[in-house]
Amino acid sequence: MTASAIADVLRKEIGLDPEVLGIRTLEVALATRMDALGLKDASLYLGRLHGAERQALIDEVIVPETWFFREPTAFGLLGERARAKRAREEGPFRVLSAACASGEEPYSAAITLLQAGLAAGEFTVDAVDVSAAAVARAREAVYGPRSERAGPVPPQYRDDLGGGRFRLTRKVRDLVTLSAENLADPALLAGASPYDAVFCRNVLIYLTTAARRRCAASLARLLAPGGILFAGNAEALSRLDDRFLSYGPGEAFAFVLQTVPARRAPLAFLPSPLAAATATAPVVSPPRPHAPLPVSTAVTPPVEPPVSWLREATVLADQGRLDEALVRCDEHLRAAGPEAGAFYLRGVLFQALHDLERAEDDFLRTLVLDEWHEEALVHLALLSERRDDAVRAAGFRRRIAEARSRSAAR
């Protein structure tokens, strides 16, 4: 059984996009599971790939990566919304953390609501993840220093275990209900009461287009009218479902669910702001080193490949042979795995071919791997402005300024 067969299983089962995961990641997962089962012949693994073994494969591929109070602006906005609902005396404030990974996000929501003045009976927090192993770790609620990258958990909510490790108190653990669920399943949490706030951050970018649309439809179904959805910094919910409208500070990456779809201008062709003054100038900057993937479905980045493919693709693009340049990018991504420079160049090529939806997808994928990729941010700001999404465009503009500041500091 080859990695491509594994990719087909994951695509059908949980909607993961093998292109974003990378073939090498799938090969490592396959080898690990075969070793665990004592199998030498990959073809024999196919017969074992069901039930518990299928779940074990999913757990092997998905490596949760999250931390407490990630994007603090989002949690500030969560507290404000909860207080406002309590003032209106409209019942408990309901929160869902979709793709909760090892649990820092839903526990952060619970702590935020406690600190906002809500009592335990005035809110609920549900959390789901496709990885049963991640859900089990979340239930244990034992964490170390990396989980506090955005700030410490207040001392009243933790029991220190020594060596920098701690466990959340029983009071906090009991506020979160955890379960294993598949976000790509159209029946996700069928029958659940609507949620006032949903966190679904940095996961959609790893799904196929069809799975993303199914997930967006489920999120819209699960949100109460006027409910707020917190997405990742590289996700455009409004493009998947135009009932989602950017909301609040750009740093919160939030969307509010409208009862009537918002009217937005369609994306029109955008000339590349990076189109060079000379025909021989490269279309894209050389690939940058990977940052760790900050998502619950993050995978170990591959070793940076040689850039010869980039020179070949750039020459083809400069000659106007855009389709051939796309083929070269695709070949590189299949061989080397996810790489920011390849996704960025492919986005520029799709934009030149007037395929703006796929161009935007690839610029967003670029940010997953390199969140301060200035050129991708420029493209995304322009695309958001053409869609009349002023909040998201302003957020990208602020990130462009910060990217330039970081670059100058280096």
C-alpha cells in the first residue's frame, strides 16, 4: 500500500488534503503503523485499515499544536459577548471548540468566562477533535511551558506538578465536555443546541475544498443567529459561506453569522502587485524557512528542498508558459511536501490565469507555513478589499506593516 492510498483514505474519511500534509508525512505515518503491527508488506496493511487501526492512523498523522489564550484579542471579545448576553438574561452562553487538539483552547475559553464574571452555571463549553488520542490528552489536562506561550494560566486554575508541568484544577476540567468528532461529517453534532461562539481555528486550510465547504455549512448550522466564529489567521470563512461577515478587531480573526447572506462584490481579476518592471525579474521571492505549523492538525515540516525547481518555474512563468509553470509547482509539492514558496508562486500563477479562488487558497496556505510572508499578505489584502471585506483587509494591512517591521529588525 502506497502513501497515495493512505492519502485517499484520509481524504475520504476526514477530508484532509494530502497536498497540504505532504507525501513524506504520510509515508512516515504508514511506516510507523506498520512497525506497530509488525507488518513488512505495505499491501497487507490495507486489510487492517478499519476500526481502531483507522483511528490509530488518523492519530499518527494529526499532531496537535496549540496553546493557552492563543490570539488574546479573540478571548477578550469572547468575554465581552458573554457578558452582553448575560445582561440580556438570555440563558447560558454556549461555546464550541472545534478541532480542540490537546484542549488548551476550550480550557482557555472556560477560564476567560470565569474571569469575565460568569458562574459555572451561566455558560457551557463543548470541545471536539477527530483525534481520539488528542481528546484523551485534553481530558488529562496536563501541560508544560510550551502551552503557555501566550501567557500563563492564572495560579488559581492550576496545580503544579513540578518541572514546569501543571494540571488544570478539577473546577476548570469539569467545565469542558470533550468528545471525538469528525468535522468533515455533515452530521457533526446533529441535534445540538446552537452555540453563541465557535472556535474553529487553523484547521480548514488543511481540508480539501469539498470538506471545507461541508465544515463551513456545519458551523453555520451550529451557530446561533448573530453568533461569532473565531477562525485562524489564514482562513476566509466568508468566501466559503457568505453568511459569515468579518467582525470585531482584525486580530481576533472573527466572523459573525448573518441571518441573510451579506452582499459582497465578486472577486474581479487583480493584476499582480508584484509584477516586475522587467521581464526577467522573478515572480516570487525565494522560499523562506518554515515556521512550526501553529494548528491542531500541524505536521512536521520537511527539510527545505533545493531551489532549482523555483528557477525553472519562474523562467516558464516569465515566458508566459503559465500552465507549464503550474505543473512544475505541482511536481515540487508532491515530491517535497508543503512549502511556502511553492504555494505562493502557484497562487501568483493562478491569479494570472484569473482563477482567484484557487489563488487565494494558495496565498492562505503560504501563511500557514510562513505567517509573515509579506507578498502573500499583500495579495490577500487586495483580494479582501475587492470583496468589500474591510475588516479582514485592514487586518492583513496591519500584518503587512508588522511583517515589514520584523524584516527591518532583522
